[in-house]
Amino acid sequence: MSLGFVLALLALTLLAMGLVVAPLLWRRPPSVSSEAYNLAVYRDQLAEIERDVGRGVLDADEAESARAEIARRILALPQGRAAPAGAARGSPVLIAGAVMVLPFAAWTLYWGLGSPTLPDDPFAARHAQAQATINPNTGMAAAVAKLADHLHDHPDDLTGWILMARSQIDLGRYHDAADAYRRAAQLSNQRPDIVGDWGEALVLEAGGTVTDAAKADFEAAMKDPPSAPRSRYYLALAELQRGDAKAALQGWVDLAADSAPDAEYMPLLQRRIADTAKQAGIDPATLRTSSGKPLPSPEAMVASLAAKLQEHPEDPDGWARLGRSYMVLGQPDKAVDAYERAVKLKPDDAALKAALEQAEAAAKPK
């Protein structure tokens, strides 16, 4: 396998991760129970494992062992209690971390088993082989099997179905995840935020395509204000996939105009707008909202966030968003300063420390 081929695959993997993770950051959930908090911590730990793998701190075997242990802890969390309203909604960092696990796991499997020079195996044979190699007593598969047994005995456990859906996404079983979210939507009387999660699973199942069924889900999910930005993003993406770049840009521009300057997804949304405009041969400076107002430049929005943080500096999440924004703008020196402020306020946050390290590496003279 040539180095060029490997580098190309890596670039495509990172691009795909960005496209999948970006929409998952749209929601800002309310406070949740201690179980939900623990779940978020465990998922953050999964993301940290992948960062350690990328830096060479962990090898593949150590990473797989760590993932299995965290998965066991996730599915050992109490399942019987009903979650408070809104608690079932996924944490943006939690789900983004979970999605980021998948491509690296796929790379690990491909490196050991795959080769572009070998003929493909029939799906049935691959599926049978995969099932035969799963050890039912260890790892995520065993934990999911345990949860499946619980749901067999308690088919009306809404929280259990939501956790099953998220676990199936972790395993790359998007069809099963969509089925679990469908069941959760039924049990919740089509709660908009869960219907939106269902639509997201359908997009993943379709390889990133916003299908008609997913589009209908996102339209229904617009009734939930906290997750509406995600739905608006996907509905605009559907327009782009339909070949209407102008309609997609209009949707994203209106979303950016309606969002707070310090919204977590703003840096990624701005990059999406800039890239799509470039591909469509449109000058981003000419973009206007549906009401005819010009869209503030990314630089102006970042400056607004920076000014806000100077007035209210005790906001580690705000400094982290500012750091991400500076990285998107290609200003790693300023990102380092922002991340240092965030780490000072949250010294035990491993994710912030990793982001600071990345910014420091990018800021070093070439």
C-alpha cells in the first residue's frame, strides 16, 4: 500500500469526520441528570482515546481495551428511571466524540484486513464472519446484547431505546440505530428532538445523504427550538444534494444570522458557507439573508465573541469556542491564548488540553 494512497485515505477520513461531526454540534441541551452527565463524561473519554491514538500515546490494542471498558461503564449506567424532559437529547460533545470513534475503528480493521488490491467478499459472508468473531462476553457488543435483553423485558423503556440507538451508532450499525430511534419516537409520542435524532441516524445509514424520510423527520423536528439549528442545517444540505447550491447557501446564511455569535457550531457553519460559495463560484461577500441584510464576516463575529469574553472572562466554554474560531480563521497564535484561558478555568479538562496542544503545534514556525 503506497504512502500516497494512505495519505489520501487519511484526508478523506478527516473530511468525512468533519461533515458528520459538524451537524451533531447544533444543539445545546439543558441540564440533565447525574446519569446523563456520567454518560457525557464517558463519551468524552472515548474521544480522548482517539486523540491519544492519533498522537501515538496508545497503540491499537490498548485503545481497543480502553474503549471496551468505557463501553461497559456506559451501558452499566442505571436504565430504569425516566429521564427528565430534554435529558434524552444528546450532548454535542458526547455525540461528536462517539462519531469520531468510528472512522478510526474502521481504519484499524482495514489496516489489518483490507486491501484495495483484493477482491470484495459477498456481504453475507462478511456479515457471518463478523458475527462469528464477536466475543459475546467482552466489549461493546456484549454490553449492547445486555441492553437488548433489558429492552426485551422492558420494551417501553424510552431511555433504554435512546441509549441503544446511540450505542448502535458507536458500533457503526446505523440501520439498527435508526430502528431504535424509530421505537423511541413512537414511545415519546413523536417528540421532536427524538424524531430529529432519528433523522440523523437515517442520514448516517444513507452514507451522508439526506433521504426523503430523513428530511420529513427534520421538518418535524423544527418544532423543538434547541435542536432546530440542526434541522435547518440538514434541510439546507438536502438542497445542496439536490443540486441547488443557492438554496443551500440561503438556508445556512439565514441560520448563521439567527444564531448567537458564540454558538458552538458557528465556526464550522461559517466554513461550510465559505466552501459551498467557492464551489458555486459565488463571492461570500455578496451573500444576504432572506431579509436582505448582509451576513457579518467570520472575522467580525469572532471579534464580537472576543469582546464579550473580555467583559465576562469566567466562561471556559466561551474561551474554547473562541479558540476553535481562531483555528478556523487560521490564527493559531490567538487560538493558543484563548485555549490557555479556558484551561486555566478548567485545568482538569483533557479535551481542552488536547485542543491547546494542537493549537500550539499549529502556531509553531514551519
